Amino acid sequence: MSHESCYHCGLPVPINSSFTVEIVGVNRDMCCPGCQAVATAICDGGLSRFYQYRASNSSRPDLTKQAALEAYDLPEVQADYVEQLDNGHRQIQLLVGGITCAACAWLIEHHLKKQPGVVAVRVNVTNHRALVEWDASQIKLSQLLNGFLAIGYDARPASDEEARQLRQHENRRFIQRLGVAGFGMMQAGMLAVGLYAGAFQGMDPEWQNYLRWVSLIFALPVVLFSAFPFFQAAWRNLRFAHLTMDVPVSLAIGLAFTASCWGTVTRSGEVYFDSVAMFTFFLLLGRYLEMRVRHRSDTHAEGMGQLLPPTTVRLSEHGEEAVPVKALQPGDLIRVSAGDTIPCDGEIHEGVSSVIEAVLTGEQMPVCKQQGDLVNAGTVNSESPLLVRVSAVGHQTRLSAILKLVEKAKTEKPVQVALADRVASYFVLAVLLVALVVALWWWQHQPEQALWVVLSVLVVTCPCALSLATPAAMAVATGELRRYGFLVSRGHVLEVLSSADQLIFDKTGTLTLGNMSIAHVVPLAEVPAESLLKLAAGLESGSLHPIARAFSDIADKALVRDVNQQVGAGISGTVENTQYAIGQPSYITELFGFVAPDLPTVDPGQLPLLLADKNQPLGWVLLQDELRLGAACAITRLQALGIEVSLLSGDRQATVDEMAEKLGITERCGGMSPEQKLAQANRLQKAGHRVIMVGDGINDVPVLSGADASVALGDATDFARIHADSILLSSNLDTLPKAITLARRTRRVIQQNLGWALCYNLLALPLAAAGMIPPWAAAIGMSASSLLVVLNALRLNHMGD
């Protein structure tokens, strides 16, 4: 039996319980020693205001968990979660259970910052994560976690699986609210048609009252369930003295529904159940789409493990054994077979092979590696087995450093405040003040008309058109861009595209396709070019080298046996008892003993391969990387739009210069690492430029995240697509200048929409405040204003054609 509820967790307090805590001068009953300890810790820390700000009761603490937290102090446990910072501090991302509102984040941050050794705490209420930086010499990780537990929150190292479940729950809840609002909107709208028709053609009062009651039934779950997030956000914002669009939106929904209920019960006035349901549905739809984009961005870290194999082969005095990559230690010796991804940073102990370093440099051409050379995690061994001595694993690898650079670049991304938000923040305050003044005046003079006049003021000045001014134009523009094959995944892209003056291209895989192709065949003997290609395709058919892909489309290949491949040099084999070889001229000279012929005229971007038999050179096969469709036209049009185009690449400078000259690009630089690309973008930003980055590989991810806006190609790596702000689904780069042109037109349409919305509200407000506009006319005016904004936005359709 119990007689009261626990002031901390809300559970019943047992009879004869003696657990109490003095909170703000009043003794409060507690249900158990756990709640007593937590409440005491909160009050002793000077955080009693938590009980004033909280939106719901706290969870009951589980004291048995505290002892288990000491396991997190073990180095082998921390290795998977804790990052060692350059300043000697440690950092961890925690998933926090029990967060229900902004007051929870306030309490956690203020409580932990008072702990000795805690350097920084940042709590994200949206995804229930906390980023904590601490000095391990002053406080242990278990003590940090106990700090959460002491105030009633369960914190543990963030797990991708738990985060995924949290996103799924949020998505499911949003769909439920959206479904209820959509159903209510359709039903209330259908009934409204009958009510509107009856108002003009005549309707029996009993039938009119019946339709109103049915409309109320359909609108009730929309307001109580679907619109609940708006009311919750408005209440929270008001408690923290933060005025947002949720406040007038909630007032409009609440007052319109209340007035409609009053009109239904009293059989007087007008009802607006259909408007309430429709407004709620479309607001929810916009926020649902925004949530989906946020969820997509939140999943970027979950792809890191997919870059590396889960296991590898470790060599020891007992032989070979398959072990998890996480179990590797510096100094271990591992075997990496041809075609496998290297799981760690290390030094080649034995073997010669070619390694594709596209994950780090973006270049598909393999680099010859031999004993003593360094290799990095995430790169691919393309030809021969290697024995690698481990030097770094996990968070210590260069690949991990690039991913950390991504996170840092994201936190430093310039925040672009939308024009609508800047205007609306002042407009909302003005509308609320005017509504209050109008309500007071009418309540003193004609109280029976006060509610309807105030409702007219709120409806006629409802920020529908203002809130639609930007989203409507953005929605049409993004739809039009999607028709071009340009997918916008983050909201600030169009704003940046409309004002950018610098655009940076990567080379391989961006301006080019990243695939070697046959540019030209130069016969040196009386052998047709078709026969030379047949021989070359036969020799390359068994190779894993990327060069071999250039010959993969040749159907008629020579039948080759006794194939012998020399890493980084060439391939030889026997066809009908005659030995042939293809590769570098030095390889052919060494193999057959004759002097190689002079090179033909070769562009710097081309790769010459010499084909010969044991008696003589037969011909040259020139390979090149193909330019992407529309590259030259796109750059010409971009420059005509006043945009400075730069080319940054990890490829050699001669190749970059040759391509830049061909495309008319003045600013270019080769041999650049991901860090150098990001530094160049940052230099341009500090000089006052707005920068767009176009790339395709993981090596481009830091600068994609650090630029003001970024574009990844549709065939780019998963990481590049996830971290980019937009994706070019088509392979035609000529879409880029179209996108920028449309973005500039979109900016003009947004300015027109904002101008109209503000002018309409300023003109209609005095009339509504004077009681000259009834609620039904205010609703029509609001709808007409919103419709005009949408129609103006629709002009963006086919503007780029």
C-alpha cells in the first residue's frame, strides 16, 4: 500500500517509508534509497532547478549497475570506444537512456561539468548521445558513467545497433502520426465539402450539426496525437524563453480547434476542423522528410567497419591462424592475399605487389610496393601475396584519421541561417503581441466577439505563407533538380549554389570515369591492330591489375598458356608455341633482349604499353582515362556564370596539367592528399569565398564535408555519397551549371514569396483586428496567400529547359 508518489520517479511511496529529501525548502517523499541518493546528489550539486524544468518524472536508478561499470576502466574494453586526443585527454561518445526533454540535457551537462577532470560535455537531445572529454589522470571512465547513474540516467558507450533501434523507433512514431493526420485530413475534408455546400445551398440544421460532430471526432486524434510534437515544442520553447514558429503554429491549431469545438457544442459560428487536420498533416510531412535526411546523415559512422575485413591471417611460430582484425597488435605479422583489403597500417616484410590506394588518394592506378614500403588500412593488394608487419590498428590508422577529419570538418561547417527564419523570428513576436492587444481591447468592449476576432487575427496572420515561402520554392527546385539527375540531400545546398563563387573538382572518377580504356593502337610490324588487341586481351585476361579491365570488353581473345606476370612491369605468355609479352618498354627489353622502339607521340595523361614477341616489337597500345560526359561543356558554362573552377588531384602534376589545359582550368594542383585538399578549401573560405566541392572517393570525404556545399557523383563510393550534401545521379557534369542557374532563380522566387507574405500580413492584420474580416474570410485569405506562394514557386518548373 502507498499514500503518495515519489517526487523523483513518480512511483508509489510505501507506507511507513522514511526516505525524504529537502528540495527548495520543502521535504519531498522518496520511494527508495536510490531515488533519495539521486535527488540528494542533484540538490547538493546546486541543480534543484531540474525539478522545475523537467517535462516528466525521472527513471528509478538501478544501484546494482554501479559495480558493473568498473569493467569500462579496462584498457582492452576502452580500446573499442575511447579516443586518445592529442592534448592527452580522452574522448568517448555515449548513448544515454532516460532523456525525455531539454531539461535532461541541461541537468547532465551541468552535473558532469562539476566533476573533477571533466573537460567538456555536449548532449544531443535528438539522438540521445553525449560526447564527453575528460582527463584520465583525474577521473576514471567508470566514475563518469557513475556520474550519469547518480542523477538517474543510464549511459554506455554508443553502439551502432542501439542507435539504429532508436532511429527506427523515431521513424515508426513519425509514420504513425503522419498516418493519423492524413486519414483525419481526408475525412474532415470530405465532410467539409458537405458543410460548405450546405452553407450556400441550404442544409437542415440537424444534418449540419451531425456533420460538425463527425468532423470533430475525426479531427480530435489529429490534434491530440499528430499535432502533439508542435504543442510539446512550443511549451518547451516558451519555458526556456525561446520563441519559434511552433508557438503561433500551436496557437493557430489549438485556438482553431477550440473555437470549432465551441461552435459545434453551441451550434453557432464556424468550424475549421478540415483546416486544422490539413495544416497539421503538411507540417508533419515536411518535418518527416527533414528527419529522414537527418537519419541518413547519422548513419555515416556505421559504414567504417565495412571498409576493412573482419578477420585476417596472422603468422606466428605455431603457423597461420585466422584472427579478428581487432585482435591485431603492433609487431604482428599478417598475410594479405591478392585481391584482399589490407586491414591495418604496416610495413611490407616480404613480397612485391601493386596496391590500389583509391581509399586514400582517389587514384585507381595501383602503386608498386615491395619490401620496406609502407601500406595503409583500406587499400587493396591487387596482384601478389604480401607479408605485412603491423604498425597501427583501428583508431590509430591513417584511414581512421581521415574519418576523424571528416567529423571535425562537419562541426566547422559554416551555419547558413535561412532568410525566412531571420524574418520569422521577429514576425512571430509581433503577431503574438498584436493578438494579445486585440484580445484585451475586444474583451473590454465586446467580449462576445473577442474569441472570433482574435482567431481571425491569428488565422489571417498565421505564418502559413511565410513558412511556405522558402520550403515551397525549395521543394519545387529540388524536384526540378531531381529531374535533371541532381539529388539534394541537405537543406542548405540551394542557398550555397546560388551564391558560390568557387568550385573545386577532383580528377580521377570525377572529371574522368576512373576506368582505363584503349585510346589508340600503333602497329610496328605487318600485324593488323585487331590482331594486336586479340593478343593483348589474351595476355591480360588472367590479370587482376586494373589495366586489364581496358581489354575486358574484347570478346575475341587469344588463348594464352604459361602466363607469367611481373608485378608493376608486364605479362608474358605463350600463344601457339610463340612467346609474347605486353608491358613497359624496359620490361620488354629485359625479357627479349632487343632495343625498344621510340615512343609514339603520347599525351601526358596516356599510358603506353609495348606488345612484342620474342623476335620483334609488334606495336604500341595507348591507354587513357576517359573524360566524363559533359565535363568540358560544364566547365565552360560554370566559368561563364562567374565561378572560378579549380582542379585538385592526387595524380601526378604532369597529368593534372595536361587535363587542366584541355579543359581550360587555370587553377590546378597535383599530388595532393585529402588533408591538403581540405586545407585549400579552408583557405578559400577564409578569404571570403563560398566553395563547392565535387568529388567521388573516400579521399574526397574531408573536403566534401568541409566545403560550404558538396556534390558526389552517383557512382561514387558509399562514404562520399553519405557525406556529400548532394548527389549527381547522372553521369553528365553539364547538370552542374544547370543546378547553379536554377538555384539563383530559386533565390529570387524565395525573395518574392517572402515579400508577398509579409505585405499580405501587414495589410490584412489591421482589417482583422478591427473585426472587419470574419474567421471564414480570414481562412480564405490565408489559403489564397499560401496558394499564391505555391503558384509562384511552381514557376521554377522547367525554368532550366
